[in-house]
Amino acid sequence: MNFYLFIDLVVASLVTGGLYAVVALGLNLQYGLMRIMNIAHGEFLMIGAYLTYTLVRLTGASPLWFIPPMMVVLFLLGLVLHRLIFRRLAATSPSPEAMEARSLIVGFGLMFILQNVAQLIWGGGMSGQAYLDEPVKLGEITVAANRLLVLVVVAAASLALVLVLKKTLLGKAVRGMLQAPLGAMLVGIDTRRLHPACFGLGLALAGLAGGLLSMVYELTPSMGEPYTISALIVITLGGLGNIPGAIAGALLLGLVETFGMYYTSPSMKTLISYGVLVGVLLLRPKGLFAK
Amino acid sequence: MSMRMRVAQPPLPLAGEGRGEGGQRPLAPLPNPLPAGGERGKFGLELEVRELRAGYGGLPVLHGISLCAPVGRTTVLVGANGAGKTTLLKTLAGVMSPVSGSVLLDGKPLAGDTPADRVRRGMALVPEGRHLFPDMSVRENLELGGYLASRAQRDKMLEAVIGIFPRLGERLTQAAGTMSGGEQQMLAIGRALMSRPRLLLLDEPSLGLAPKMVDEMFAALARINRDGTTLLLIEQNVFQALAVADYAYVLSHGEMIAAGAAWELRGNDLIRRVYLGEAIAN
């Protein structure tokens, strides 16, 4: 393999892995904190992508303008969904396992509803509006500008989230809730306020990934599903509730998928990612980084 | 003076009452508390529990118990495993809801308060099993203990906690989960102290600790109590607990069967039997 092709593949891996990381971080918070098995997580990515695409089509402005307000809308949608559905589910579930099972069923319902709503509004075909689809030369290496942009934004978003969790008191409170829910309650961390906020944050992050994807790929109402699956694989790789682990797992999955597809065929993508999942479940069921 | 009155009430459901003649008459609460020392009575909170009933999903664990932890004193609650001690403390901290009965903090009811509200009102619980944040550093654990306090208050309390447990000061950057059991217990107490509680509840703080660590921990508790904080602790280590406590209650099968001054209960047969889990009244 020549050097330029190798760099190409690495960049493609990082773009894929970075998107996986952003999607998986939100799902990891939702599952780790609230045992919400949000199988409709990828659908919020799809909604984010369509919202961004629609606004770009309507105004002709850069999608970058619309991504932040679209994330706010998804955050608010998250608060509403948590209030209407998941809070009630948590209050009536007798055990965390029951919460997982019930939220999974609810998630499937949400998935069908959101996909069909999207189909009603935007149609079932592909839509797309490439943005910054031009090559950028970095020395000897040529990269598409929009991919570079996606890479920079997902890296910045992941880094920002890690820093908030690591450095701020609020972030430490979230980590505290992940590591010891009872301990967190006893020091006065108000889970009734932080849980909905974290659920909304998960949706906003999925929306961010969707908004970025709308600059690069075609959109369909079912585009979110593979991202839900990838996010679940990433969480398994990184360990439940492990934030740095999820980022490392996402980059690793991006690399394995991209190089795997290069050496076999793009149609093998699903087989490769499920192979990774099965391998991890067999060899390190608690995640690659478990002690 | 008013404190004397409070110690004597509320009337305790004692073993002999309502059970015919068969029950053993336990010791009445001693109506003569130790003299209150100046500041000691001003900082702490008084806890009063009246006819509290609680349990898990319809299965009652506490059958209407009453107790009082007087301001600035150490009160110990002893009883065999399964007597309902942990349920009581969890209910007091607001993690479990009582079926009926009331809890008063300085005379004001705690009815709908969330765990966070209770921390704001000056309560803190060191739970059984500690529930530390294992992957976070000692410093982060302590910071979260002061989650509801201002930054300045947190910094001040961090220094105070390190003053009480110098070992924590040497290990601020170590992950909590990698420390020894004794050190983790110090951290659990330190984390609870970070909210500057005026009433500190402790669930089996000596459980699983080496004897030297147990001594060290009781010395620290005595020091915390000297600063005016009211203490209510559950202990398996009955005789050591009675040595540091002012008052003691004995809980058996969800009912309070004895209460009194700690020194009075220290030599009592009943404690021995309850502690060993033998049947008391039948």
C-alpha cells in the first residue's frame, strides 16, 4: 500500500470513528446513567441531518450556522421525551433490568415513528446537499474539505465533552452518578434534573453527527440505524459508562471497518463490525479497557 | 434543660409493652444527659423519629420505631443483621420513602425532602458499603462531597477534612477504589463532612476494618462530635461504639426494644443477646 492511500484510509477511519464517538458518547450517558436502551438513538442523528439539510435548502447558507440551533432543538426534544416517557418508565420499573427491557421496546416504537415521520416529510428517497465538497492540499496529502471539517468538529466536540466531564463540578457530578448512583444522591447531586439534561445532551450529540453527515453523505429516513448499531458496538468496546473508552473504541472501530472494507469489499462492513462485537464479547466482555 | 425533656420523649415502644407479661423490661432512657458544653449544643441538629414504618415493596422492615438523637451528642443504634438499621438510615437520608411516621430535624418535619434537600438542611449519611466514586481521585470524591457548597466553602472544608484525616491529604490524587478499606472509610466520612453536616449518620463505619483502623476511626468520630456535630451511628462493634456514645438504642426485628444512656447499656445482658442475634421476646 502506498503512503497516500494509507493516509487516505486513516483520514476516512478518523472521520467515521469520530462520528461514531459523538453518537456513542450520548448513548453511553443515556444507558450508563438511566439504563435507557435507546435503540432510536440513530433516528435523532437522522432528524438532525434532515433539519440541517432543510434549512440549508431553504436559505442557501452554510450548514455550520444551523448545527448549533438544531442541537438546541434536539436537546429540548430530549427533555420533553424524558419527561413524557422515560421518567415515567423509570418510576414504574421495579429493577434496572426491567428499565432496560422496557426502554428497548419504547425505543423501537420511537424508531418506527421517527422514521415514518421523516418519510412523510422528506420522502423515502435519497436527499443531499454536499457542502465544501472540494479538495484541500495539506502538503502532499489531499483531503476533501468537508471531511476535514467533520473531523475537526467531532474532535473538538469530543474533547470539549471530556474536558467538561473531567474539569467542571457538574461534569464530575455526572461521572459520580455513573460510578456510584447512591453515593451521588447522598452528596446532594440532583438526579431528577441531571438525568433529563444528560438525555437531551445525548440527542444533541446525535444531532451534531447528523448535521455533519448532511454535508458529506446522502440522507435517507433509515440512515440512523447503522449508527445505533455502531454506537452499541463502541460502548461494548469501550466499557459501559467509560467515556475515554468510548472514544478509543470508536476510533478503533473506524479503523477496523475502513481498512477491513479496503482489503475485502464495502459490502463486508456489517460483517466486520459484528465480527468485532462478537470478538469483544467472547474475549473481553467488560470492554477492552476493563481492569 | 429542654434537652433533658427531649431525651425522655418520645415514648419508646419497649419490648414489654403491648406484648403481655412475657417481655423483658428494658432500661428506660436515662433522664440525665451529660452537661452540654457551650458551643456543642449550638451547631448540631436534633433528630427525632416518630413511629416510623418502612419497608421494601410491601414487605415491612421497620414496625413503627421512635428515637431521638439529641443535639451535639453521639447516639448509637445497635442490633443484629436484618434488624432494620440500614433501612432506617436510608429512610432518614431520603433514599427510601417511609410508609408512615415522621422524621423531624430540629423540630421541623422532613416529609417531602429529596436527599439533596436533606443535605442542604445539614444532614449527611455515610452509607454501608461507602459508595465512593471508585475511579475518581480522593480530591474529586471530596469535591463532590461539597457539591452543594460554594467553592470557598469547599476549599475550607477540604482543609478541615485533611486536618481530621491527614492520610487523605497525602493521597489526594490517588483513585479512591485503589485505597485500603480503612482509607476508603476515612474518605467516605470525609466526603460526608464536606457538606459541613450538623447531623452525621453513619452505617457500620467499622465494618471490615483492621482493629487499628477502627480505633483511629472512632477517635476521628469523637473529634467530629466534639466540634458540635450530632452523630447517629449504627454499629456491629457494640462495645467500642458504646464507649464513644452518649445514648444507645437497641433494634430487633424492626422494633426498638431498649434505649438508654450508653454507659448504662454497656454492661447489659440484653445487648449481648441482641448483638448475637438471639430471640428476645416471644
